[in-house]
Amino acid sequence: MADASANGAFVEFERVQKSYDGETLVVKDLNLSMPKGEFLTMLGPSGSGKTTCLMMLAGFETATHGDIRLDGTSINNIPPHKRGIGMVFQNYALFPHMTIAENLAFPLEVRKIGKAKREEKVKRALDMVEMGDFGGRRPAQLSGGQQQRVALARALVFEPELVLMDEPLGALDKQLREKMQFEITDLAHRLGITTVYVTHDQTEALTMSDRVAVFDDGRIQQLAPPDQLYEEPENSFVAQFIGENNTLEGTIKEIKGGLALVQLDDGGLIDCKPINVSEIGQRTRVSIRPERVEFNPARLSDDAHTLKAEVLEFIYMGDIFRTRLRVAGNNDFIVKTRNAPGQVRLKPGEQVEIGWLPEDCRALDAA
Amino acid sequence: MSDLKSTGPQTMDAPTPEDALHEAKALNAEDHRDASGRLVTADGRSLKSSLNRALRLQKARAMMLIAPLLIFVLVTFIAPIASMLFRSVENEIVANTLPLTTDRLESWDATQGELPPEAVFQDLFFDLFLAAEAKEHTKLGTRLNYESTGVSSLFRQSGRRLDDIGEAYQDPLEDLNEAWKEGAVWFELMSGQGQTSDGVVTNQIDRFNKLTSSNLRGDIGFAPSEEIAALLPKTTRAYTAWAVFTVFEDEDVVAAEDPWEAVYAALALDLQSPGAADRIAAYDGPQAELLQEAAANLEILPEADFTAAFLDIDEDWGDINRWETFQVYSPKYTDGYFLNSVDLQKTPDGFEARPENERIYITLFQRTIFMSLVITGSCILLGYPVAWILANLPTRTANLLMILVLLPFWTSLLVRTSAWKVMLQQQGVINDVLVWLGLVGDGSRLVMINNQFGTIVAMTHILLPFMILPMYSVMQTIQPSYLRAAKSLGATNWTAFWRVYFPQSVPGIGAGSILVFILSIGYYITPEIVGGTKGVFISNRIAYHISSSLNWGLAAALGTILFVVVLVLYWAYDKIVGIDNVKLG
Amino acid sequence: MKRTKLLLATSVLTAVGGISFAASHSEMEACEDCANDMTLVSWGGAYQASQTKAYAEPYMEMFPEVSVAWDESSAEAVAKLRAMNEAGNVTWDLVDVVASDAIRLCDEGLAMEIDPDEDLAAAPDGTSAEDDFGDLLVSDCFIPQIVYSTTFGYRTDLVPDGVEPPSDICSVFDLETYPGKRSLEKRPINNMEWALLCDGVAKEDVYDVLETDEGQEQALAKLDTIKDQVVWWSAGADTPQLLADGEVFMGSTYNGRLFSVIEEQDQPVAMMWDAQVFDLDGWIIPEGLPEDRLNRVKHFVKFATDTQRLADQAKYISYGPARESSAPLVGQHAELGIEMGPHMPTDPANATNTFLYNYEWWADYRDDIDAKFQAWLAQ
């Protein structure tokens, strides 16, 4: 490989576009750059282009336009088997006619690595995923979680610098999935591998990644670390897609001192932080996280705007209370409160007043 | 952060109420035990027998459901195969048609180089006489003709002239006393007096049934007395045989009919037997005088020499080889057909190879297997890429192309085969094109039909769908991610195909190969039309023996061998590749 | 000693034309206690069509209540009758078979014996049926219909320049004068005889020679000389097709098939009548028919084999009628309007050199020689 590019990026997408039929773009002007050792997740609904990006990186699809670089070298014209990228597939793609050991030895064999060395590496890889005793079995004799580990070991056994994972945990049950999430991140960080991980499960994305790229409509909507993504969504798609979210529709009345005054459609006024709105009179969608809503106006500043709300439903969930309200014509306004001593338990039909800190309320595009 | 996901599947790890219920029941049952400590049900029956009863009932119900299919399979599949296997060894016709002769022949030693004794010829006369009357002797002739050419015409001609032998005894007796012409007199004489000998009648009815493959029973309105049976044993036997035939075959009344010539011959033999005159003189039953008169005038009857009589009909009866054949093929079961099927023949000394210019079946078996393998191989070569393309195309296109693959099924086999004739013959389409292109001279047109090439081409075409279909259905299940995985692991396209894709498609190849091979090994229409002489299969010979030569025993033996060959190959396939590795879909 | 019964077909149809009978037939009496359905078994094709036109249609015109079903199974008649007999359910009423099959069926008790004078119609001049059919009654069960022959046809356009068209059976074996492929039937019958005839064996000695191993070797050795140039046929339609396609120069088949290729399809093919082999074709009645069906069949057969009906059949196909009394009545082809007489195998001009096929001999030796013949083919 040539020397790394100037900005230290290991994987780079530059103005990449992809179209299958010559009419619509599946990937629109994608730019992405990853440093070495990063764990990056591509998150998005199906059809958002994330898997296509992965396949272009792996070499199974070619970019219609643009450049994909690995360690500073364009790999557009390098066939997949010469890219040296490890890959874990959604259905594991373990070769059913080979034993586990043979599966692991396969990438070493095609690289013409000697038998002794091969066996040693296979053993080490299997031990790494705690599957040392299973070398002689066939994939069909293993459970889903075991197969997943083997697939991981196989993708790592030839020591690639970049590993791609295409929804690898999709077929596992919840407990196993959580366990594997941890194991994969742990392994990736321990070995210092650069990882591109594709999923449509936001929990997985948030728990595992250094950075998450949220895909929609062929574009990256936001590329940020998990906390930033949750707390500071840059547009209403991300706000909606990541975590639970309350939205209220309205119009910008004024923008002053980093705060925007929004008049809701039923006439109520609230203070928000303008994110991607700038003009007076612009339609906006206001986003408030359920746990940032306050029932007790005493905790807010004096001049804070409040809204009247009616309790529709109260759900006891153990650690939290979940209250559904009607606010400004929205019947699905959710509020989560901690089950703390003295916390009020509202009853359906009660009238309450709610408010929030202006910085917790984000005025986003109305799209 | 888990509360971020407001919805999602919840796993239920806690015991469910149903679990508790099961446990409670188990505890309950454990409470009931009989004296020996076995579990019993609430009403005291052993739990095991109770369970068996419940299962039996279920099984019986299940059996009733599949019974129609089971019976169908038994009747239409198992039974014909079993009957075919049986036909290849069955040889009862010899013993059924010539029961006395085959019995007596057992003690004859062919290696002495002498003809069988006179007694054998006498038995042959009575056997053959009855068989000829029942028109069964030609069937036996045809059967033995398979083993020894000329028996067929020998039996046919002899059958026509047996009457002459009998008449030599009938005429003098009738000249001596007109009463011998009377059926009623005969009936009175043979019925005798006192205890009747029913065993003789039963024996003759059995014999008649075996001879004519029928199953008739009942009273024939005649039974000889024990006295007369002891006095005139041969006559009693011949007369009873005639009586049975008269009643069952001609549907006449015994007392009203005149016996046939063989009875007179039998009487003559009885009269001429040593000591007969004294016993007859002492007899006092009905028509004793008539009998005594005949015994007193023995000189009018010609000396019994059936050997000479048969030799007079056809000198072939003096050929020891013929008699050897009869002896070798007397048992009820024979391996003769199987020996024929492998170009061997049976002799009194054991087996020996047939003359070189009659050996044909081993060659045909070898050729059948070889060509079936070539056809299977070419089906694999042609079918694999097609199946691969079909499996990798979008479903819509694949379905459309699949119709093209299946299209040949919709046209008659004969039409397809004849089309190949038009294509391949010397004045055919392919040769015309080659000549037109100048690749082949007009005088040296290629011979592509009426040889093995023609058979292989036409059969490959006809059987190709049977290869493509299982391959396609197996390849469809091979996900593209396997190939991608292989490539991402560093395999070139070829390595990925050969090490990863191909092994997974082997079950399809296996299933297709078994189908194609088994189908082609039993094909005969196509080879018959385009195979000429060198391109025909063993099945063509089977068809020939079934419908032309009518040697069904040989056809059955060939069929059985073919069946066994298929089983052996199947077994070998199982050993080498593993039958689990066969997927039809 | 083997008594051989030779087919003396030449005694029939030696003259065509001449005396003509008043072709009227007396109205047949209605059939009493008769079934109305009949299943007739024949060979299909033009031959069956000629039977339909000459026998079945006129009969059904007289007796409209009768319906006739045809089954084209004559080629497998012996095997199928055997199977029906074993199953105890004979579904056929009247079966068209060649003489050798009739003999076989009769011997096995699968065909019913008939009394020619009682069951068949006498000739118009009063000659009894037995005398009218004469030697052609080769079996007690056989009711002859036609005399046909197996002979050769050749492509007139493929005869080499400056060479006489073939007129001798031995031109089949003469590859130098008449190059090109030949089609022969894929069985030893006829081929072995022709081979011996052309290998210097006298006509009357052929079967005596063929009876010996050396004779069989000799015949096969002669056939060996043309083996590479032979296309073997098994269906009667093969040779006409091969001739029409120009695939073969000459080939053997039934004379009626060649007639159709030459006269009806107008192909450049000509007959070579030399050493044609006569054979017979006729009806047998299966053994074991129920009373009413038997009555109907006997009634039909009496009509279908009378002098006029046999002569009528010759209007549709060039096979000679089996009754001596039918010969003078043979007229013109029903559609082409040509005289059928000269196309009959029995016409004196065609029958200058005929070969007499010996059924009984073949009945005895067929299996034996067939094994050798097939082995030879396979080598």
C-alpha cells in the first residue's frame, strides 16, 4: 500500500455515486473519511444505501462515479479478492461443506500459507472467539451465536486491516445479540482493526460505534459520535430515527440571542434552539426528547414559555413512568419521568402545564 | 440506554403456567404404581400397554389414510416387479406338461451315451398325448426351443401323429370285439365294483389344472374302483385323465363318450405286463369277460415299442442332446434365462460360454452402461452452465427460460427423436449447412446417425431437462453470499467457484446424474430410431423379447440384471458420494 | 424329417382381367344374437384405410347398428393376445396378423380354429372357400386376406451414369456398380436368404444350407461385405422415407409402401421385383370370445373375406387378394385411376423370379439365428 493520505484517513469515499438502472441514484454524492482503528457504523432504514456503500467498499459493486480509497490508494479497479478486506455476512456465509477449521483455513490456503503456519493461525483465531473445541464440526452443527463467532474469526484470521460487517447480528436473539455486540467491539478495539459495521438497529449502532453515519435517501444525514447523534440531531430525520422523540409543528416567530421563538399551529408559543432554520416565518418541526420535558415549572426560568397539556394515559414501567399527553393537538406526546421518591403519578384526564429548557428543544427543518 | 427502545421483543425466560401444569400431571401419574412397581394409569392398566394401545390406534388411523396409496404402489409397482423377477426363474411348464416323463428322466444318466429306456418313451407318449389334446405341447415346445433349436417343430409334428401310435392298439382290439367301441362298456369296465379309488381322480384333476393353468374342481361323474386300479393301473390313469378332460374341457358326459387312442395304448400295456393274464383271469367285476377275452388274445396286439414309434415320427427323438435338454430343464425353477443373459449356456456338466457368434448380451450391457455414462456426462457438461444461468437470473427471466428448458417435454418423444433424424442424417440439416459452408465435401458427408453418436446426441437432448431441473433447484439454494465470502477471503473467481460453489452444487449433479443415468439405461425408443446397430441398448433386446420373440423369461432375466446393475450403481454412488448428497429440490 | 410347407402364392392371381363376374352379392342375412361393437386390430396407415373402405364401411352401411373400433396393434398382436389371455379378458374381436404369427397363435391356442367352408363365403361360381383360398390357408386359424411381398426399391436418379438400372437381387450386394447406402430390415428373415442366393446357393437349397452353422456363417459373411453401407430399418415406413430423402440408394420394404412412394408421392423411385419374398396377411379370431361377440365377428368375417370385398381392397392398395376368384375382379386404383394389376406382386411380369418364404423353418430357427444375427450386428 502507498503511504497514507495527507489527512490520515484510512478509508475514504469521495463524491461517490451509485446507480443500478441509470435513472435513479441509490447513493448520492457520498463523502466519508475514516481514520485507522475506528469503529464506524452505517445506520439507516432499508433502501437507504448503506449496504450498497459497504458492497462498493468490499468490491462487489462498482461505484458509478467518484473514488473509493483505502489507505490512500484508489481501489475502484481492484477486484474484491485483492483488496484484503475481511467481511462478515448477515447469514454468516460459512461454507457448509467444510468443517469450521477448513472454513478458517480457506483464506490462508488461497494465500498459499504453509500448513503448519495455517493450523497455528486457525487455532489462534478459534481460541480468540472461544471456539477452540469446534474445529472439526460442520457449520450446520453449530448454534447461531457459534456460527457468528466462527464467521468473525474467519474474517479476522488473515489479519485484514479493515473488516466489514453486514448486519451480522440480525439473526440472533436479543440476549445473544447484546453479548455479541460487546464481544465484537471489544475484539475490534483490542486488535485495533478498522471496522465498518452496517445495521438498521439503532441500539446496536449507538452501543458499539465510535461514530455513526445515519443514512437516508442515499445520503449521510449525520455523521457523529452516538451521544452527539442522540442529543444534537442535525435534522428532523435523525431526530426521529434515533431514539424516541416528540415533535410539534409550527412557524418561526423570531430568532434572537441564539434562541428562536416558535408559534405552534394552535397558537401556543415556545422557545427553541434553532438548528437548521434561519428565517422568520419558516415552517419548522420542533423536537423534544421525552425525558427532557418538565412538569414542574418551578424548575424552569421565570420567563419560560409553558404549554397546557391533558393527560391521556399513564404507564407504570418500573424504573420510569411513561405519560402520554395531548399537547397542541398532538395526542402522542410522551413524557418519561424517573421513578424517584415523591414523583407525582398523573391520572388520565388531569390538566397539567409542561415546559422545558430552550436548549433541549430543537427547531429543525419541517421536512 | 435500553429504555431508548420503547418497543421490541421480550424474551420469556420465566416458567410458564403450562409448565407447572405438566409437572403436576407427572407427579400425579407417579402416584399410581402396581405391585411390581410399574407405572399404571388411573384405572389400573399398565401405563406401557395403555400407551401402546393409544399409539396403535393412531397408527391404524394413519395406515388407513395411506392405504389407498400403499395398495396402489403394491399393485402397480411392487407386484409387476416381483412377477418379473419370478418369471426369470420360473420353469414349471416342463414339469406341468410332462410330469411322468420328467419324473422318470431323473434317474437317467445322460453321460452313458444311451437313449432313455422304453419306459420314458411310454410316459412321454401319455404326457404328450394329453398335452396335445389340451394344445399345451406347443407352448412347451416354444419354451424348450429357446434352449435347443428344433424342439418346437419336433413337438408340433409329434403332436399331430400321436393318434397313429394309439390306433395301432385300438384297431386290433375293436376288431376283436365290437364292444371296445362302446363308451358305455368302457365306463362300466373302468367303474368296476366295490370301493372306489378317488385318489386317482384327484390326481388327474390336479394334473389337468396344472397343465392348463386353471383351477377347476368338482365331480366328474366317474371314479375307478380300487380293484380295477390295481388290475389295470396304466389304463386307469389314462382313462381318468381322459374323463377329466372330457368333463372339464369338452363339457361332455364320461359314460356317453368313447375314450381316445391313448387309453387303448394304456390297456395294451397293462395286458402285456407280466402276470397280468393270471390276475385278469381271477377278476369277476363288470365286463370281466371282455377283458379276459382280450387277455387271451394278446398276440393280436403289436409289441409295445414306443421308442421306435417316436423315432418313426421324427428321428430327432433319437438325439441324446435333446433328452439332455429335457433333463436339464425339468426342475420347476431354472437359472437358464440368467445364464442366457450373460452369454452362458447350461449343459449336463455345468455352465459353458455360448458360441462366440451368439454372444451379445455382455457386449450390450457394457455398451448400455458406457453410453449411459457418456450421456450422463454430456448432460452434466451442457446442463451445468444452463442451470447456473437460470439460478442466477432474476426470477421472472429465469421462469421464462425455464419454459424453454421444459419445452421439449411438451412435444412427443417420437417427434423429438424424428427431428434429430432430420437434423443428423446425411442429407440432413447439419450436413447441408456444413456442405454449404464448404467445411465438408458433398461426397464425404458426415455419418452422424444410426450409430452411437446419434444415440448420444438425441438422448442427451431428451434427458437434459432431467439434469437441469435438480441442478437448478439446488443452485437456487446456494446464496450468492457464499461466493462473495470466498472472494472477500481472497479467492479468485475460479477458486471461489471450484472450492465453494461447485461442492455445494454436487447434490444437484448427483440427483440429475442418477435420474439421467437410470432413465437412459432403460431407454429404447430413441436408440431404436437413431441408434442403428451400434447405438442400441440392452432395453432394445428386452423389448424385442417381450414383443417379437416372446421369450418373456429371458426378457425378465435381462430386466432383472439391469435392475440389479442400477441398484449396484446406486449403492456405489452412496458409498462414494453419499446418498445424503442428493437433492431433487 | 422336417416337412416344410411352402407358400405357393404364385398360384393366385396369375391372370388379371378377362372374365368378369356379375359383382352383385346377395343381401346378407341379419346377424342373430350379435353384439354391436367390434374391435378390429390392424396395422394402421394405408393398409388399415384400405380395409376400412373395402370391408368395414360397406358392412356398416348394411348394418348401421354396428360400430367398429380400430386398434393399430398388429405388430405386437401376439404379445398382447398372450397378455390378454393370461389376464382372462380378451378385448379384441378380430386381429390382422401375418401368417407366421397366425401359426404361432394357433399353436398356442390363442386363436380360434375355423372351418373355411362353413365360416367363409364360397366363390360366386360355387367354388368352396377352401378351394378358393387353396394353399394360402396355412393354419387352421388363419383367414387369408392379401398376398404382399418384401422387395426392393431404388432411386432412379442415383443410378450411376452409363449403368443399367438394377434388376437383379444381387445388385444389392454389388457396391462397385451401385454405390450408395442400402436399407435392410433389422432382422435375419429375408436378408439371410438373399445373401445366400447371391453367394451362389441355388434357390431350392437355401433353407438346407441355412440350417447349418456353416450356412449361417456364409450368409453373414456375405452381408458383411455391405454392412458398412446398410441402414437397418424396423418400421415399414422407414425405407420409403429414406428413399424419399435420398438417404439410401436402394432399400427393402413391403411392395405396397413402394407403390405409394412411386405412384402416389411421385418420387424418383422404381421397383426391383427380383427375388421378392411373398408373405400372407389375414385375420384370426381370438379364442374365448363370448357368444354374441363371436357371432358378430363370424358374420363380419364372412362378408369381409368374400370374393368381391377382397377384390375391392386392391383398389386402395397394391396387395394381391388371397382368393383366386378375386383376381379377375381387380380393377383400377380408387383415386389415381391406374390399373392395379401391373402393380400387384403376383403379376406375371413381376413374379418372374420370386422367393418362397418358409414359415415353419423360421419358426424353428428364428431364436437361434436371431441371436447370431444380432451378435453380428453388434460386432
